[in-house]
Amino acid sequence: MESKLIIILIVVIGAIAISQLVRVYELTAKLRKHGEHEIPMRDNYLNAKLMLAFMVLQFGGFIYLMLKYGWTGRGPAASVQGESTDWLLNLNLVLVSAIFFFTNFLLFYFSYKYVKRPGVKAYYYPHNNKLEMLWTVVPAAVLAVIIILGLQTWNDVTGASPKDAISLELYSKQFDWTARYSGGDNTLGRTDYKLITGTNELGLMTAATIDSSIQAMRQGAGGILEIQKILNNRDTVLTDSLVNVLRKDLGTKERLLRLLNQMKATHNVALDKHVYDDIIQRDTLYLCVNKPYEISFRSKDVIHSAYFPHFRTQMNTVPGYGTRMKFTPNKTTAEMRTIKKLPTFHYVLMCNKICGGAHYKMKMMVVVLEEAEYNAWMKSKGNKTFKDTYFPAPAAPATTPAADTVKTAMN
């Protein structure tokens, strides 16, 4: 309590002191026979010199920060497309920096040069057509160059991928990423959200997954038959609200079942091969240096944003709507570690949309390998395709010694 009173007392005394200082300043101004609006020439000259000093400090600080942290502080780009966008960004920074130095030099130098002097009246200069034309045409020409180069870069970054590009899919959900490689045929299999089950979380479409989804929808836990059994059980008393929920759920699943049956009727079994050789990869995304990639994106729940900061690429992933991007990595992880002098460096895929409470941890490590290393890694995944993982071939029946004896006797 005493400390609070002391603080209040100090604040009151400080306010009184400030008011008295202001009063003293007013009285001294009257004694000097100067109005408050009149600035002494000594102060004018001091402020003019301070303008020059501030200009030097400002320019020096700008140059120091540029030399210490570089243009952007992000390090070199690690993709072909990233280098082109970085070049465009550097061009913009050069232009903006030149304009910054030029305009600020004029601002502070003119404040110094044209400081008010006794007996000198300011020249009234209202208009000049040539100057108006100059500062209209020159910025317009500079902006036109930037826009044209920007459109060219945009078209290059967002245009179609080359025919030899490696097809890859990234599937986003709260709060992780799943990669799907297109396998030996370099063609991603078809997908449908209605096929998502516990063993097919990406919803890949084959005759087998359609049958599995139909079976789960009809007879699985929480399926149509189970709901009908609950509703038809006379021994169980259900509240009206629960009955409404169950009936709504039943209607939804019956509609989905009809759609699944239609899907089965129109499904082309010949396309299953594109799904069966796909490889699903979690935790780490492996890429090959100097190989173009065509990356497709899907989202299970909310809008995410796939952001590769070192490749200078980003794309939103939208539920119910496919998006894409392309890029070509041009530096391996080992090369970037040498450039950055950081042995623990790794590329990263992050979510750049606030997608929920655990958004901060939605990351995936990215490793860029030399072609031989990448091919060896892909070869190690040869027996871990979608078919091998989710629909393995039935094991051959084991033969017993007794069975072998019977076969020998029969022969």
C-alpha cells in the first residue's frame, strides 16, 4: 500500500514539475520578445545539420544490415524456379534501394541546403509540365518492366510440367503430411473420398478398395445394418433426439452406399495397376536432385498450405479441390549443408495456414539426394507398394512332413 502511494506521489510531483517547466519556457520567451511560433536561427541551423547526420546514420544502418544479413536472410534458393523468383526479387530490391537512396538524399540534403535564412523569401514554384511528365513516365516505365518480368516468371513457375516430370502427391490433414509416389509407371492412381477407410486413408480407387468400402458401409462398425438393428430393437428405449441422429446417419450412409455401387458398376479395372504400384511415404519426403516434379495436393479436412521455404514454392491444399505445383530441386541436402556450414541442416515442408491448435507442428522433413542414392531408395521401396502394404498376396499354405509323405505315397 505504501509503495503505491509513493508511486502516485512521484507521478503527481512529476506532472507539477513539467507544468512549471513549460511555464518557465513561456516566461523566458516573453522576456526575449519572441513568439512561440518563432524559431531562433540557431535552432534552424542545428536542425539542418542534424538532418544531414540522420541521413548518414540511416544510410549507414541500411548498408550494414544488408551486408550482415543479405537481401532476404533466407539463404540461396534450392530449386530452378526459386532461383528465377529470387532473381526477380533481387531486381526489385535493387530498384527500391536506388529509389530509397535517391529520394532520401534529396529530402535531407534539401532540408540542409534550404534552411531558413534572414531576409531570404521562399520561391513560389507551383507547377512544371516537364517535371510532371518525368515523374509520371519514368515510374510507369520501371513498373512496366517489373510487371512484364513478373508475368514471365509467373508463367514459367505455374505452367505445365515437362513430360518427364516425376508425379508426386502430398495429402494434408490435421496435422501431418503424407506423400504418395507414382511408382514405376509414373502415373498416380485415381482417388475418391468415399473410399477412405482405416486401411485406405488416402481413398485410393481399385476394385478391391471399392468392395472393402461397400462392405464397411453395409456391415462394418457403425454401418447400415448396425444402425438398422439399433432402430428396430424393441427392447431398447431411445430418446427422440438420438433416433433423429441415427436416422440422419442412416440416410447419409444409404446414399453413400448407392454412390459406391454406382462407382463399382462404372469402375475400369484396367486402371487398378496405376494404384497398386504407388508408394505411400510418411515422415520424410525424398526427392532427386535436378529432376522436375509435378506435385498434386489434396486435403482431408481444412485448408492447409504446402510451403517449401528453400524451394521458394507454396500452394494451398483445399478440401474437395485439387491443386498442383512444380519445381526442380538443384541442390542436394549435402550440398546445402556445405553452403550453410550447418551439418544438421534439412529441407522442410511446412503448413503456412493456421489450420488448428497443432498447426505449429505440421511439418515434414525433405531430403534431396543424388540420382544414384535416390534410385537406390526407390528400389528399396519396391516391395512396399500400395498393393504389397494394403492388399498383400495370400501366403502359400505351409506343407507338413506328413503331407509330403502322403504325396510321395500317392506318386
